[in-house]
Amino acid sequence: MNGLKVSLLGGDLRQAALAGFMARNGADVRVFGISPLCLPDGITVCRDIECITEAAEVVILPLPVSGDGIYLNCPLDGQTPPVRLGDIFKLCREKRVFGGRCSPAVKKRAEELGVTLTDYFDSEELKIANSVLAAEGALSVAMNELKVSVFGSRSAVVGYGRLGRALVPMLRSLGSRVTVAARKSTDLAWAETFGCDTLKLTVTDGKSSVVSLSTGYDVIFNTVPYWLFDADVLAEFGGSDDCPIIDLASAPGGVNMGAAERLGIKVIKALSLPGRYAPYSAGKIIGECIMNIIDKEK
């Protein structure tokens, strides 16, 4: 990284932390669209996208790159007018460009303008490390919402992908009795091996087996981006908020929010937890991922 000219555009505190990480690893770092108040000392702030892209060898866009597929995601700088991604891509045809969670619209626009855009969020290593931060964030949400301690509680984790696998051992280490709900028999077998109760996700007569989680639990974590908790299932939960559902799933989520509100069921939508609860760690993970990609290309 010594002397590598890196420009970072937009983003949240993860991008600010990433700037510091790159500088500590020897890169010549400049940023655009991030308030100086959020940055470590020694980082050059530019106010012009032509200036910041011209000297760059590597351009790093944020996670996510854009909220609408048109403008750069730039939440840390309210003074900068909205910047079109197309205007950035036109200046980056000869640059190495990275971005996080690039939508099809963003990828298409980059391709149209002759830019090779690498989505660092496609990295499996990054996703696994990110899931640990998300699991910690989910625990923080639960501790703020629960009326009982995690120790001695009964919890359920719906879905046993990366996030579920990171969250379950954390809950168990704090003394919670955990039920894992999943479709795959192999996932249930692994969960059982680690001392969890299990529930196979099935649909019978139009109703999901998650209805069995409606009684006896203190908190439910959902990681499945599918409406398992539809109106019929939620009707079985009653109107008590003693067992909050913490929905960690990406869009469209796993809970019918309208039905939950009508029925008085407490649902906490908890998305982008790494960026909210551990932005510096998340920025470091992104930096390590990008460095690995560059090193492999060399």
C-alpha cells in the first residue's frame, strides 16, 4: 500500500474509518463527501470530484454506493450538493474502482460508462466478518429492549445462515436457551450438536411452523428475508410486547409490519448493524478485504 493513491467518496463512519485504515497502511488518502470532523488527522479533504479522482489510482465508493441508483450515498456531508454516480464514473474510466453492495442499476451505469466496478461486499470473507459485527449489534438491540436478562432467557433464531451462526453462540455464551428454526435438516443437525433446541421451518395448510414460537419465548431474532411472520402467524402471538421480534433480514424483511402494528406486537427493524454499532471495526474489515483483492491482482 506504500504510496498508493487512494480516493474515498461519500459514505458513513465506516468510510471514515476506512480512510484512517488505508492511511495507516501507507496509502496516500484523500476523501470527498465526508466531514473533516469524522476523520482522523492527516487525511486530505477535497471539495471537487474532478480533483479527487484525477490523481487517484484507486477509487473507493461507500457501502452502499447509492440509495437510489443515481446519486452517491453521502450522509456525512450535508454541505455537498448531491453528486450523480454517472459524473463520478465518467472520471474513473482508467481507475480501479471499488464499491459496496452495488445495485444492478449502479453496476449497469458503471458498465455503460466503461468502468470496471468491483463490489467488495461480494467477498465471502467480508460477509462472514460482517455477520459477527451484526450479531453483536443484534445483542445490543435485544439488551435494550428485553424486560429480562439474556441470562436465563429463552430466545429463538429464525434462519441459520451467516448471521444466525454468529448470533447463536453469543446468545448461548450469555446463558440463553436458544431454539434455532431452519429449513435444512443439516442446519438443524449442526444447531442440535451445539446444544440448541430446533424447529424445522415448514408450511402446512398455508401456515408456517414458526407459529410455535408464539408462546414461551422472551425474544425472537429473524434473519430470513421472507414474510414468515405474516398476519396469520402474528395473530397467534397476541397483543403482548413481552416478546419482541428483532427483524435482522434485508428487504423485504421477515415480518408483516402492518399486521404487527395492528396486533400490538413489538417489532424492531435492525438493519445495517455493523455501520451503526461498530463502524470502525466495519471500516477495518472493508479495508482488509480491498487490500487482499489488490494484492491478489498484483
